[in-house]
Amino acid sequence: MGIQDIIEGKKQWRAHLARVKALPPDYQIVYKEMQKYFFKVGPVALTEGNLLAEIVDFFEEGVAAGKGVLELIGTDVAAFCDDLIKDSRTYADIYQESVTAKRSTTDD
């Protein structure tokens, strides 16, 4: 990864954060909680895809439709997050697979 990639990544992240800040306060609070949750759980899709950007898209559509954030996602933020990543691998999964693979090679 070159310096230009890093600079471009920072520009994209700042633009993303500006979109989040443009959301109503209740949406911002829920977004930040979702972001913390995803950073803790570590879905691979978070770094390889556009999961957070897609959430902002979804929230912007909800705002445009005049809906409250809890109307969109329900009252259990963690359950909503889990449902979004239910088919995604997490870094914990990858770690567990590597530990299991090491055990099986040492058991041989």
C-alpha cells in the first residue's frame, strides 16, 4: 500500500464521516453503536467491503422516508448487526480456524 492509497483512504473515510454527521442525532447514535459493535466482532466484510457505507445509505433512505432509526432496525441494535453479518466470516473465525489447524498438525 503506497502513500497515495493511504491518502485516498483517509479522504474516503472523512467523506464517510461527513455523511454520518449529516444524519439526525438518533441515527448518528445508532450508527456509532453499530460501528463499535462491528469493530469488536470483527467481520471480514467490514474491511473488505462497504458494510459501513451501505448502512449510511440505508439510514439516508430512512431519513428521506421520514422514518425513525428504530423503525428501520428495531430496538435490538446488536441483533440487527448480527443479522447483517450472519453469513460473514469474522476475524475470530479465522483465528479459531488457524488454532484448529495448528492443533491438527501437531496431533499428527
